[in-house]
Amino acid sequence: EIYNSNLDLIEVSMEEEKRREKMLIEQIISKKTWHSQILRTSESEKRSLFSWMQAVKRIGKGTGKMVSEYRKIAQNEMEKCKETIPVWIMPLNRVIENVTISENLFDVIIFDESSQSDIFSICALMRAKKAVIVGDDKQISPESIGIDQGLIQSLISKHLKNIPQREWFDLQTSLYETALRVFPNRLILKEHFRCLPEIIGFGNNEFYSNEIKQLRYPKSYEEFYPTIVPIRVSEGYREQHKAINIPEAEFLVNKLVECCKDKRYLGMTMGAISLLGEQQS
């Protein structure tokens, strides 16, 4: 028992050192890359970058009187300096806000989470020569809550007369579904490295025809069986006017304390998820 305990501690220590080494290497690469990038940036490009940053800061939540003016400034300065930074990462609203549609296109735009983005996302594709659209049709599609579908259909009939399959240009069709219909080349990403087999295994069996290659396997100290333990708190109840279940919360906290005292959880972090909402959290 003592021997196994020492082995576990050594393995945990080795993993921690590997993690620190990886982090330090990433920091060195990042700093050297940015240093090289700064040396290649001209003074006029630097001025445009700072001006763009100031404009974005002034835009803030987008509710001020001068927002439209600052948006114009941001777009103008972005056009002058966007080639200075090799990769820009931003949400769709920032793309529309900052990058004008011009002949100076990006080489490639990668649109992630496309299965949760509605038809307005198409405008992002107009800003690049090529597009990589990443998504999963097993995820939820966008929901046009509170939108009058009759109005949407009348707008489609009025403005998209010569567009093929125009009926799918509504707010319930995702960019991913549009891409499946329009673009010929598809590639399934089969390698999964985030979850342990016990977690991804369910989705793999139910939805992906067991085509997913599971690349992460538990270390010896990560092995817990059974992996999932359903527990019913029989005396639990939800408050009448609040989304709170005190007995369940107390049970969960006590269980976390119990786990913290268990040497098998040494050096691990824990997360608690409540489906009742923020009050229960």
C-alpha cells in the first residue's frame, strides 16, 4: 500500500513538472514570436493598431452616441493594419464591426461553432478567399425565439427570387447546414483528445457510429470505478418560489469535502454543475 502510494505521488509530481515545462516552452515561443512580429511592424502600422485599439475601447458595449463614428474609425484603421497580425480571433459581431468588405481579403477564415450560428454568419465568408467551416449537426441549431416566421418568409419571397433553395435562408437554418448543402468538400474530424473514453464513449456509440478515435486514456491516479455514480437525495426538494434545493446542495458540498480528504484526489481540481440555475450555484 505504501509502495503504491509513493508511486502515485511520483507520477503526480512528474505530470506536474511536465505541465510546467510545457507552459514555459509555450511562454518562450510566444514571447519570441511577438518580439519578431514587433520588429517587422512599421511605425505607421503601429499607429493604426493603437488607433484601432482606442476605437474599439470607445465602442465598448455599443450604446454611446458616438458609436457609429468609432466603428468607422475602427474599420478604417483595421484596413491599414490587419496584415500586420497574421491571425485575428474574434466573434462574429466583432468581425462585422471591425473588418470592412474590400478587395483586401484574408487568405482563410475559420468559422468555429457554425452549427450554432444562423444565416447572418454568411457575411463573414465575404471577407476571405477561402473558408473552413467547423461544426457538428448533433449539436443544437440556432433558435429564432420571438421572430415572426411569416415576416421572414415574406422577405425571402420578395428579395431572394432568383436564389436557389431560398426557403432555407431563414433564421432557423445554421451556417453549418448551409455549408453542407452548398460546399462539396467535407472532412470528418475523428480524433478526440479532450474526454476520457467513459465520457466520449456515449456520444461515439449513439451518434458517431464508433468512428471517433479516443486519444486520451486515464493515468493510474485518474482511474475511478464506477466512473459515473448516480445518487438520489431522497429528502431533497425545490423551494416554492426559488430555484434552490438546499438538501441537494448540502449533500454535494459534503461529498466534495469527503473527496478532498481522499488521497486519490490529491492535486486534482473539481467542478460542480447545477442545472437549476445561478441561484442553486
